[in-house]
Amino acid sequence: MSTTSQHTPKRLSRELQEISDTLEDRDLTLGELIDHLEGRVYTLLLVLLSLPFCQPLPLPGLSTPFGVVIALFGLRFAFRQHPWLPERLLRTQLTAKFIPAVLRGSAKMLRTIERFLFPRLTAVFDFHLTQFFTGLVVCICGLLLLLPLPIPFSNMIPALTVILCASAFSERDGLCLGIAGVMFGLTLGFFGALIWTGAHAAHLVQSAAG
């Protein structure tokens, strides 16, 4: 997710496919995967970590560690800092069965998304505040993924927001970034509705008990 590159970068789907083809069939740590991603850690890793959640049902066991990484990357991106993760997270093991499946599945899904991504309204990326607020959006979505909610779409909506943010910066697509903003509004509305429903239900139970 860089705002300074003047050349047309590889499409995310192609880069993920190339990484999948070059990786050996072995377990990797998260740190080793980041090394493979090289200069596009923010864009590629955010997409890679978010795509498994693009399904209605939550994924137990993955949302917490992946949410932490997404939140930390979003915060550092907001302040234009280099990617960094605690050593403990970098040592997280990713199995040989998991890596190729996710990489190839991600590349396939991204090829569909990329049909609608083009450099447009690029002036919006020249403002530092654009990166700042986008990073905060990603950070908040990562924190929402941390919530262990067994509720359909509770992971999918924030994950889609992160993917749209990362894809918009990768392709310098201002329209996509605007859609990401709308999706973030829907995300906040969804979780706000959950909080209101829970509070209302608790009040009804308390009233009935009293």
C-alpha cells in the first residue's frame, strides 16, 4: 500500500500466484511469508489475511491472531511506518496445507475483483490524511475481527472493508477507496446494531426478572 510509486505495479492476483508457485511445500512462519512478500507487505498481507473471512460463517481460531496482525499493520500504515510485528507473532506457524490453498484461492478471488479496479481519482492518494484515515479504518476492522462472535457476517463485513482499502491503494483507485468508506460505514452500523440488540435484550431480561 504505497502512495509514492509512479509505475504500474503487478496485479495482486498475479503476485500471489507467483509467490504460491515459488514457495516450497513446507510449513512457514508468518515472518518467512512476510519476507516473500517483500516490498508490498501491507497490500498483499492485508488481502491475504482478510480473504479467508470472506464467507458468512466465522472462522474460530483464526480471527484473533489475524485480527491482531491486521490491526497492527493498519496502525503503522496510518502513521507511514514500516511494517513491524512482535517476534512472537512472526513465529506463528502456517502449515504447508494452509499456505498454497489460501494463496491460490486468494489469487482466484482477486482476479474477479481486479476486473473492476483501475487507476482513477488518483489525486486523493496524494494527501497524507488519506493514508492516515485508511490506516485507522484497517486498524478498527482488525480489532473487530478479534471479537469472538459466533454470528454470521461478523467477520466478513470488516474483512471486505480491509480488502477494498488495500486494493484501492494497490491500484490507486479512488472510487474503490470511496466504496471502502461506504463498507466501513456498514461495518460500524452492523456492529452498532449488534450492541444495541444485545443491550436491549439484556434490558428485557432484567425487566422480566425484576
